Amino acid sequence: MFEDEKKAIDEVDERGVLDGKSVSRRDFLKIAGIAGATIGVGAGLGGLVAACGGTTTTTGAPTSTAATTATTAAQGSTTTVAAGPTVGKELKVGFVTPLTGAMAAFGIPDKYSVDRVKAAIGDGIIGADGQKHPVTIITTDSQSDSNRAAQVAGDLISNNKVDLLTAASTADVVCPVADQAEANSVPCISTDCPWQNYVATRAKGDLTATFQWTYNAFWGVEDVVATYVDMWNQVPNNKKVGVILGNNAPGNAWLPVWKEAMPLIGLTGTFPSQYQPGTEDFTSYISQFKKDGCEVGLGMFSPPDFATFWKQSAQQGWKPKTAAFAIGLLFPQAVEAVGDLSINLCTEVQWTPSFGFTSALLNEDTQTFADKFTAATNGQWTQPLAHFIVLEWAVDVLKRAATLDNKGILDAITTTKLDTIVGPIDFTAPIVGGNKIGPMHNHKNNYKTPMVGGQWRKGTKWPYDLTIVSNVAAPSIKTQDKVLPLNA
């Protein structure tokens, strides 16, 4: 299914990812392998201010309905007509997402995704038992806090008695939710958490660890490294990179990866201490980048922290030739918060309307899905619309489960083979070991979805649009342009 991707992956492995510096297959794997040894070191979201959140329950149908049978007698004969499938037990799906707090921008597309699933399944789904089962989706707010994510996941298990847990929106949500599910033997599926975080963060750095009840669909750090370096390499620069990462789980995961990777691929990094989320003054970081002559920027921020940092960078005269920042630049709102200063900034891309995949649940392609989001919200499409994958995956699992107990639902998860809004996922495919870039079943508990590189440009319909400028980690997705310098 992924022959083109595999061919391109091999080419990238052999040729290296930076002009003038050959990288062997062993070196490249070493880059990603470093993540496995160190990525488990993490902290909570620390200084994030969490607002009060709540729980939303959406129900596809009443919890019970008596099936009816019509009988007609004529001249001694009886005809029995079934009035439809009998109604089976209510199925409950828990969905944990940050609706409030610093990461609240994830909540807008997540609410839309829940609404779309509710409309698609109507008053229930037909299970493998032939019965129609009402489905209730219980959405809970992590409040952008990892401890809160664990708490609400526990509540969904103990109090709401959910049949299936789902989660999205970074490792700070996904990992604590998955840990709760694993500890309580409840099936759980998730996305938007790099697979190294998903495995090693939960297993004290051991990337070979496996889990029984929890499964994830998302790309890995190796895809980020390849994509970021490819984007930087398209703009002439001195290979000196200013790195700014938060003192939280995602930042702690990236720091050792990039520290070890940069010397292997011909880059020199400036690594000041990690900032506390919610920091209002980044002067010391910016001054260090200026002093070291960094012409490349690398960082990871919540949207509010990114706006603060990038505005101060402009005010204080740090103007790198190219830069890629994670998480905060997922959202057009974050880009608009800094205005034209954001033009030509790069970021990782987990999803765009141009991906061209079709959801089996909706029979709808990515562009149509995005257009309907805009029609419903009057807002610009946003990358976390990709989170729809966990909900369509949940419906598919519940439809196929031979028995609707935990074991039967788990068996259906492990045999998933589904076309989703983010692309095909196939947990029946052979596991491809190592850290090769590109979509594949790379770990028992993870299927890698596509990731490309994007650059924010001045928009037409919207103030700013995201243009795909690198596809080294997903060659089946077409690029739309080359990277432009920041100050072009």
C-alpha cells in the first residue's frame, strides 16, 4: 500500500537530510533511537493556568426500546414481519480533550468532530450481534493539565463506566489517559501523541515496551527531524540553531533528541534552559540566540507562549532566516495573534484539507470535511480536525466487536483496518521495526499516520494559509511550493 513512501524513505535514509553532510542509515536511526532512550523523562504542564472545565454528554439514542413484531393472519396462514433490529445495550465512549486552558484551541475542532459523529450514527449503530446499540459520547475537559487528564479519565472509567476511552491533543493528555485505561483494563485509542512519547513516556524510556489495552495512531520524532531539517535546508543558512523548549512533557521529550541529533547532521545548537510555560519575558533566550548568531529557530510552545516569544524576538532584533515551531503554529488563531510576523514560519503538519483521504464513516474527503467545518463554525480549518480519527475509529471498533465487553472491544481494536480522515490505518499489517520515516505499523500499539512540513503564507480567503513545503516523511502527499526565507 505504501510502496512510494517506502522508496522515498530508503532514499532519505541513504542520502542524509542535510546538504554537505552525509548521514548513514545507522546514523539516522541513531537520531530517532536516542528519543527512545530519553523521551520518558517528562514533567507535567507546570505553570499552565487551568480554567474550570466540564463534561458534555451526547447521546445517539434512548438507552432502551422494545422491539415490535407485527403478525397478520389470513385463511389459516401467519406472516411475521420484523420491525427492525432489536435495541441492544447502550455503549459509552469517553473522549478527553483540553476544552479550556492554554491548549483550549484543540477543543473547537474536537467539539465539531463529536457533532459529526453524532450526526453520522444517528440513533445507534448495528453491532456484530445484529442489534442496534445507542452510543453516548461523554466529552471531558483536561483543562490543559496532565493531572486533570488522568483524573477525568479515572472518572470516566469508575463513574461513567465507559466501554471505550479516546483521547487526543499532545502527550500531556494522551499518556495519562492511556495509563488510566491500562491500569483498569479498559480499551483506549488515541491520536496526536508522537509514538515515542506514547510508548517510552509510559515505560520509563523503554521503546520496546508494549501494552495490552491501549493503542495510538500518530507519527514519530524521526518524521519531525527529517521534515524540519528538509525545510531548513531549503533556505541558505549557517546551520546554527536556536532551540527553545518548555519545561513540560513535550519539551522534555524533544530536548535530548535534538541535542544528540544536531551534531550527527551538521547542525550546531544553542540550548538555553527550558522555559516555564506561561513565561512573559523571553529576553535571556533571545539574547543568547543573537549572541551565537543563530540563523535557524526551533521551538515548541502553547499558542499564548508562542505569541509572546515571537513578538519579543521581533522587538529585540532576532531575525533568523528560517524557523520551525511546534504545537502553537497548528492553529490559524495563533498565527493571527502575531500578524504578519508569522509569514513564512514553518511547522509540522498532521493534517490539511489537501491530504485527499476519505473517511469510511462519513464517505467524505478531507476537503469536504474542512469545508463543512467552516460552514458550521464560520472559522478557518485547523489541523486538529485530524482528531476525528479517534472517533471514527471508535465507531468502527464498536461495530465490529464480536462481544461488547472489554475483551471483545480490544480484539476489534487490534484487528483495525480502516480508511480514516487522516489516511489508512492497518493494525493487521506486519510490524516494521526500527525508526523508519513514513506511515506504517511500526509498533504493536501504534500505527504511524502521515506528517508533512508546512509554511504559513499571506492568505486569500483567510488572513494566513498553510502551504505544504516538505513531504520527505510522506511522499504520497504532494508539496505545494518550496520554503521561502522568513524575511523574503
